Amino acid sequence: MVIGVSTGGPDALMHVIPQIPPTLPVPVAVVQHIIPGYLHMLCNRLSLERVKVWGPTAASSVELAQNRGGLLPGKVYFGPDGSHLRFRNGKAWLTDRPTDHLHCPAVDVLFASAAENYGAGTLGVVMTGMGADGSRGGMRVKKAGGVLLAQDEATSQVYGMPKVVVDLHLADMVVPLEHIAPTIMRIVKARNGG
């Protein structure tokens, strides 16, 4: 499952990531547009919040993706500064290509790679943020048969990225912030025979 977020993302992610259990049967990959150097602190904060909710099993459960590193179920991986996050053979692949994106990492690259590797099994979430990053990748998710959620306007700090997804009729559901984690869990559970 993949999440794309920009302006307002750290606060929004604090409402979502800690509520996702470490027993989730799939890994979570996130692209957050943020000032370089802050992702490590964000990962630590989110990991500590997960421990408060789920106990010691959630320790160190949010981290920066490592090139060719494995992706474990229930763990959350952020695309690091200056590298697009892709998937290959069940692992994270970091690259600076393509170079034609405003952001690196880009949500479009993450979503397109998820669609290419996981097809209809892809679940994408576009959250608060400026611009349109995620819309092209969202098209790829939908074309592959995946599911795409968009954060609603009322709970988005900046209703840019999710608005574009909604306006293009790509969103299967438009969800308020407080319902994103439960919706993710419901969809993943249904897909995994729960």
C-alpha cells in the first residue's frame, strides 16, 4: 500500500500511521514532500507514536527505505530525500530517475511503480498537499485495477493533490482524515481474507 502527501503531511500522518497496526499483512510506502533533513525526525516521531498505540512490537516500525532493502509487512517505509521510491522483486529500489518531476521523491513515481508491480492489489492514498503529484500515478493505479482513496477537503490542510484526484474521477472513496486508517485496514483485511 502506498501513500502520497505534501503540505500538512506530518500532522496528517500523525493521525494515520500510528493507527495502522504492526500486524498489517502488507508494507506501507510513503512519499512525503518535506524540507530535506526532516524525514528522519518524522520517522522517529511516527515510530514512537505507534509504540504508544501498539506497544513494543511497533518499535522502529517506521523508517527510511534502503536501496534494495526488503519490505516487511506492517512496517512503514518513507522515500528518502533526493530519491524516487520504486519496487522491484519485493524490495525497495531508490533512484534519481526520472528527473522531470518537481519533487524527488515523487508520489507519481511511487504509485506508478506500485501499479506495475502489484497491479490490482495496489491501494493508494492521496492526502493533503499542494499541486498535482499523485494524479498521474493514480491513473496508473486505476488502470491496473487498484483502489485509490483521497483525503476530503474539510480535513485537508491544502486541498490540492487530493482535489486533482477527485476532479479526475480517480478516487474510489473520499475520506476524512480520521477515517483513513480504519478504511485502509478494512480494505486490506477484505483483500486478505479477513
